[in-house]
Amino acid sequence: MTTVLFFRPNKDFAMQYASYWLGEGIPEAQRRGYRVIDMIEDACTFDRLKAVLEEEKVDVCIMGGHGNPTVFTGFEQQIVFKACQGDEVMAGTISHFLSCSVGQELLPDMVSKGAISTIGYQVDFQFMVNESFSIEQDPYAEPFKDITVTIIKKLLDGATLKQVWEAGVAKCNEWIQKLWNKTGTDWAEVIACLEHDRDGMIALGNKESYVLPPKIMRLTIPQIAGLAFIFFLVVSHKSPQV
Amino acid sequence: MSQISFSEAKDLVLARLRQWLQELPEAERGRPRKIIDFKPYSVLDLIREVEMDTEVGKKYTYDEAKRMGYAIV
């Protein structure tokens, strides 16, 4: 069964937003018939990740965590991948990294060690928040959630790496256009963050690669009615005659 | 793209940040607004970072100057 792993440390203020956004991908994966492994909080360590990836065939990894060009961290900022060590465990996967600057060194190294493809950021990821709202309803954070979820959904739909990257960039542009006429420095800063993240979004690996989504049998209402009728006929035929 | 010095860019960026500060209700000024590198900064924090020439402050100055159409020389 096609499996997607979510890696969501969420112990600090900013990471709670990232964790929530990535979490929005879980029902999307389930709806598409994927098997979901959701690693959160203290499960987000290198040892646990390595164990899961060695034990199971994971096709897609959706990763959140602090990062810099050579380090990606998990729970309580414990190092998961450092100076391009440990990232070989990602071999054979397609991934998305919501993490700062890992696109500079870590992700290229990961691809050179057998990861099929990955999409992430080669700049520090920036976004805006307004604490007067809950994380779920923060209007300043909404565009960044939407972009993240768009990337996840596109990956899960079986789009190629190139298409996923294009969808992420297009979603950034859509939000920039939507917010262009808003007044106030807050919104100007939201647009600045969107432009910054868009320009720093990077896709690496085989650009034609994609994950094969699970096949789910979806029946139309006439098909369900037809099946029910056949079932009724079979059952009534088997019933003992009195 | 016009060219300016870092010190001129810093002045422009600080003026813009102070204008942003004025737009916010007082209670909001010290609360997280912008997340850079997954770390929260209030507008007051950003002013401090730029004034003190920290790494974040310098980067913010370069980014903002670029966005305003200036190249720092």
C-alpha cells in the first residue's frame, strides 16, 4: 500500500504553525487511500525516523522542522540530518521539506544519495502571524498554509516534481495577486514573505518523478443501486422456500 | 535598480519599521508578527535587530532594500 509519512515536531511557537499546516495534509492523504504514518513531537528524532524508514516502505515523506543549509532538526531541535550525514535514510522517497535553507546543501546531498526527488526551500522560510487569532484561523498565516497544503495535495495526486513545484509557485502568485490591493504594512509584509518563499522554493531530483496514488474504487449512485439489486437477487435466491 | 549604502538602506528600513509600529495597537507591538527562520519576531524585535546590526537585522535590511528597488553597495 502506498504510504506517506508526516514528520511534525511542534514544541515551539513557529513550529506549531508548520505542524498544523502539515497536519492538514493527513485527511487529504487518507481520502486518497494512502496509509499514513504520523510522527509528532517526541517521535520526531533521527532514530525513530530511521527505524520507521527501515521497517516500512515509505513512498512520500512530508517533513517539518528547523533547518539551515546543513542541518535539519526534529523534536526540541535535536539533529535529524547534519552536515549531510544520516540523509541516506531518505533514499527511495519523494519528499517535501518545510524547513529553512535545507535546499542549499542538505537536499541536494539527499538526492545524490538516492532520494527520488524533493521540494523545499533554499532560503529561510518566512511567514506572518497575528496572535489575536488561533493558529487555525490566523488570516496572515493562511496563505502559507494554503501553499504548503497545495504542495502536499499535488504530491499525493501523483503530479510530477515539476508540476508540484509549478503548483507551489502558482499558489504563491495567486495569493500575491489576491492581497495586492490590501492596505497596511502587515499585508505588505505578508506579500514580501510570499515573494521571498516563492523565489526560494527549490525542486531537486528527477523532475518527471511522481508517486503512484493508491487506487480507490469509487462507485456512482447507479452503480451502488445496481450492486444492491444484484445482492438482493442473490440473497433472495438463496432463501429457503416455504 | 538604484544603488545606496548599507547605512542609507538601514535608515530607510528603520523608518519603514517605525511606520509599521505606529500602525499597530500598542498591545500588538511586542507580540510576534513575522517569522524568520521559524523564529518569531515582533516589530519591536525587528527594529532592535536592525539597529544592532545583528545577522537577522542585516539580512532584513538587505531583503527590504532589494524589495524597495535598491541595491546595497
